[in-house]
Amino acid sequence: MSESDIRAERLKKLELLKAARMEAYPAKSNQTATIVDFLANFDSLEKKETSTTLAGRVMSVRGQGGIMFADIFDGTGRVQAVLQADAGADIELFEKTADTGDFAEFSGTAFKTKRGQQSLKVSGWNMLAKSLLPIPTEHFGIKDEELRLRERDIDILLTPELRAMFERRSKFWQAIREFYLARGFLEVETPVLETTPGGADARPFITHHNALDIDVYLRISAGELWQKRLLIAGFPKTFEIGRIFRNEGQSREHLQDYTQLESYEAFSSLEKGGPFVKDLFRHITKEVYGKYTFEIHGHTVDFAEEWAVVDFCQAIKEKFGIDALTCSEEEAIQAVRDARIDPPAGGGENLNKPRAIDHLWKSVRKTISGPAFLVGVPVYLEPLAKRYSENLQTVERLQVIIAGSEVGKGYSELNDPQDQRARFEEQQKLRDAGDDEAQRLDADYIRAMEYGMPPAFGFGVSERLFAFLENKPAHETQLFPLLRPRSE
């Protein structure tokens, strides 16, 4: 039968329920126990012949005549409900109106079948929500990849492994939150709508604020500049776990709408931050997965081993023969061309020295399994980090390298307002030359810095880390990834 034919048949069953004076979509359920609790207390319930009402989705229906079986699932567990003609349940109505996919409740007592299967012997039942569309059989599931993402709810229902992954995702963020709270950090919420997007090199989404009649931006970082203003306000340790938005390309690793952690600690620095980040990653992997070693995109990564340290300029010089600090813009662009590196779509026409050097680094990065820390990054690639006192052309920044990609970044925060203004002005020149990912000058932030900002270490990592630990494309690890509207 076609889907439309099945829907028509189920609409007829609604009329049968109405004729039998049974609501198809009642406002409440009489559930007295979850399935997991019912099974945990099964022996006691069976011995006492205690009446229990279970509710859940009907996952399968079989049998006919004097006995029928329904497997029900409520999100905590699964159990078999047995309806017999002589047990008091309206088995005839159930046989005529119930389908796989319906939500229903069953009242009865615990008993074991002849084969020893723990079951509920049904004395009465009620419909809770009549399904009109058929769900695929659990054996076959949803095979079409796009449909799996588009009808995520049904794919999760039918795929225990997928359900387990999203339970791990929840535990992933819980582990991070617990790590920070245990170390005295204050969890904060900063604005999602900004008049000046800051804290990252990224193209923002723009929208209009009707009440104020101004254009605003969806944030591109989890409140980096706002959290540093909280350091100025006197909060010594803050963190935020929140959604950020970047109007950029989509790939196996990149999304436009995703969750990010950012944290800031006053009176700390890169020197203290490295061990802190290693502890964080080891805490996550141990708490969520119970292990430290992972296979990720063809790389073996052991978070328990000593982390390597990679110098940015040295790595580029060894592979491409140019000095990232002293080379000219023309030399940097020529090195990209000589290496036959294709910039991302839209990144070739306005290629400048920072973008060219970044492309060279990304070519090197692919060969590094990690875990490793990237250090020694030029100032022109990091407008918000403090300079090394030993080398003013580089910044005190570390980047976590895992499986050939960057998964987390931290640095000693720049707290010199004059240096910060000069770097923002350099970024503005890049924007004027056509680089729409360069950062904007935030005058309010500069003014706040001029009141005095303590030295600090900041760190950020996104849900990309979770996708890497799962060894899956980033969009597959989101509950409901963004898709084009369904074509009619």
C-alpha cells in the first residue's frame, strides 16, 4: 500500500475509536511506572500481582483472535504487552484499530510467558495518540541518507546506536560543565545579537531588529569580548556554553550553527593554560567514553600520551621554504600557487598574506595526528592574543591539533588597549581590501579595556571535538542539522 492509502485506512480507524467512545488523543495518561522501573521490580510486582499501567509507542503488533502481542517502548525500556480475550481487555477493538507507531497505555499485572519472557498481562488499554503515518520496520529502518537527516525523529526511534550517540553528546557537554564548575568558574550568558560581531575571523549572519530599527549580527563567538569585559568587571573565572553562527561554507568539519565553549581566567596565561587544556580533554574522553585512545579520520590519537608541540613558522618553513614572519604578500601568495593549494570557494580573488599563510599551514596540519599544541603563530593571524615578550611578531597562542585539524584554541589575552586598537585597525584595512572575514573595531570593547583588564588565559572548543571523538561528519552529530526545505 502507498503511504496515502495507509493514511486513509488509519483515518477510518479513528472513526472506529470514536464509535467505541475511546479518545484517540486524550489530554492525559494514567501511567503509573516507566518500563525500566517495571522490569527492575518485576519479581516483586509479579509476586504481589500489583496492577501497573505502562505507556509507550507500539513498536510491533502480532497475533489474532484470542491473543495479541504488542511491544511497547517509552524511551526508558521496552516490554511485551499480552492481550487475551479472557483477561478483560477489549482485544477486538485493539485488533481493529491499533497499528505500529501508535502511542497507547496498557494496564495489567506482571507475568512471564511460557518461554520465560517478562511481560505485562493486559486487563485494559487506551489509545494515547493514533499514528496516521507508518513508521518503517525496525529491521530495515531508513536507508536514504537525506531522509535520515530530514526525519531525524524517526531515525533516532529506529536506531539505538544513534540514540546512544546523542546521549553521549549530552554527557559530553555535561562533563565540560562539571569540569569548569569544579574549578570555581562562573557560568554566564552573553548576547547572541550584537551590533559589532567580534571574537573571531568569520562572516556573520545579519538580521534586522525591528524595535530598534537597526541591523544586528548573530554572534560568531561565545561571547569572547563580553566575557573579557566581565574580567574587567571583577569576575575572575567565567565560561559559556552556547550557540554561535557563522555564515560560511559547509564541510565534514564545518557548520554554520553550532555549540561552542569559551572560558576566561584572570591572572592565568598560556603557560598555565596548556596543562589546563590537557586536563580538560582527558576529563572529557574519560568521563564520556571511558578511554583515551581514538581512531579519527585515519589517525590514531591517544590523549593520555605526552602532547607534541609544533612551531607554526618552523613547520611552514620546513615544507614550503618561506618565513611566515618576514615574507612579502607576493611571496606568500606565490607559495600557495606553487604548492597548488586550492583556497576555499570565494577565497581566491582576495587572497592576502594572512590568508595565504593560513592556507600553507592547513596543508601542513593535515599530516599531524596529535594530540599536539600549535604555538608561535604570527601576530597578523591573531588580533586578540598577547605578544610573546621574546618575539613581538608572534603571539602567546596554542591551538589543539587532532587528526590533522584544529580542535580548540587558547591564548594569553591581549590586555593592552593601544595595541588592541592598532590590531583592530589593521584588520579593518584587510576588510576594506575585500576580506569580509577580518575582524571589526569594537570601540566599546577598547573603552572597557582602558579601565584596566587583568592578564588572563582564554580557551574555546566547539562541538567539532565531539564529532571527532565519534569519528563522524559534524552534521551527523547534530540532532537536527539544517537542510534545504523539502521539495514538493
